[in-house]
Amino acid sequence: PLAPVERIMRRVSMGEGVDRISEAAVVELRDRLERIAEKIARRAAIYAKHAGRKTIHPEDVKLVELDF
């Protein structure tokens, strides 16, 4: 969905004095965020497996943040 990404972009850009955002820019950010989320999920799954679990826990996701 584009709406949440557009809301974030509008909120941030207003503080920077930018009035308009192209739909293509919103789509591009959404696509990039999706790829980042996939990488985070993949690493979190590796951490869960390493811990002997089949369930990803919040701490697995938090550990991934340290990798960035």
C-alpha cells in the first residue's frame, strides 16, 4: 500500500519545506522499504533458527538493527 509511505514522506518533507511528492517517488520508496524489510526478516529468521526456535521474536528483529 502506498498510503502509509506517502504519509511518512509528507510528514518528513513538510518539515523540510517541500510541498509536493511525485507518485513515482512514493512507489520508489515503498519498493526500497520492502527490500529492506525482506532483508531484516531473513536475518531475523536466521537468528531465530540459531537460537533453536521456529518462531521469530521481537528480539531477533532488534538484533538485526545492530547489523545496519
